[in-house]
Amino acid sequence: MLVPNRLVMAPMDTNFADYEGKVSEKMLAYYETRAKGGVGLVIVENSQIEGPRGKNTIRQLCVSDDRFIPGLKRLVYAIHKYDIPAVLQLHHAGRQTTREITGGLQPVAPSPVPCGHMKERPRELALDEIEEIEDRFAKAAVRAREAGFDGVEIHGAHGFLIGQFMSPYTNKRKDAYGGDFEGRMRFPLQIIEKVRAAVGPDFPVLFRFSVDEFIKGGINL
């Protein structure tokens, strides 16, 4: 993927989508303005791969179904008008959300460790649910490619679901998806493998993660 310069617009949640998670006119104007300003790469904000359970804001962008592709195509076009590549960030909130945001659904996580930020106790994911979420990331990546994005970024940072599996602070599982470093890395690595298999060898796949959570017992340098 060629970029015209080294200035990257990082993905930042705007809450500008409509209440269904579709691209709005306000969101189109926001991203077009950034592309017009000369940034070398736009990484579009966290897009839910499983709604509403995976949401972390009320008006979060969504890529969980084919019906969102037309709006995403418009968003890509608004960025590409200025010859700027666009990447879509794929996201699942995990425990870092509330029932108010998810429509009453209990948040999910690798382990039932309460979220100190959102004040919610999550439900531990079953093995079949974990595999389903892995598949959802892959399907979302395919939708991003079909919408015209130049790549995807898997969101494994900032205390969201993938990061929760990686962190010994939030992952207390005793099965293949927990325990030692290899177990805690199983979920993110299988997501990467499934995404790569789904989009093919020539589609850029980025991965964002926190190198230091600044939490006792969490990920650090």
C-alpha cells in the first residue's frame, strides 16, 4: 500500500454514525475534510463486527452485515477523492461497554472480571462463541475489502476484547485460550489467520495493541 507521506490519521471514535451504525452525512464530511487536509493515510474509526453486543458507543460505525457496505463505499469514495488510502479498524468492545449501549445484553469477555471503567461485570465467553467472534472478524474484513478500503486494522488495544484476551489482568481462563502467554495469544493470532485467509495475500492487515496497560498485573514493556 503506497501512501503519499508519513502522516497517519489514527482511528478515533467520533460517534458520528447513525443509530443503526450506518455512515452519516456528518461522518462523510468529517473524513473528507481530513483527507483533503493532506494526511497520508486515514484509518477509519473502530467499526463493530458484532452488533449490538460488541458496541462501545451508542452511534458506533458498523461492519457486521452486508447492508452496511453501501454506506462504507461512500465513505471510501470521500477519502479516495484526494488520492489518500483508507483503512477500516475492526472492533469488539468485550467487557468495556454497558447494557445501556448493547440494548440490554450483558457484556462478554474472556473471564468475568468486572470493568472498572464501565462498572459492568461481563459474562465469560464459551468456546463456540469465541470461534464465532473470530469468524466475524474475518467476515467484516471481507466487507471492508468489498467496500473499497485499502486495508483493515484489527483493534487489539485499549482494553477491548482482543486486548482482554492478551492481558493476564483480564484473562483468567484455564482452557486453550488462557493461562500462559501462548494461550492468551491464541485468540488474536487465530483472528489474524482467519482474516488473512479471508482477504487473500495482497490485502494489508494491520494490528493495533497496547504495549503497556499501566495496570498492575497487565501487559507491560
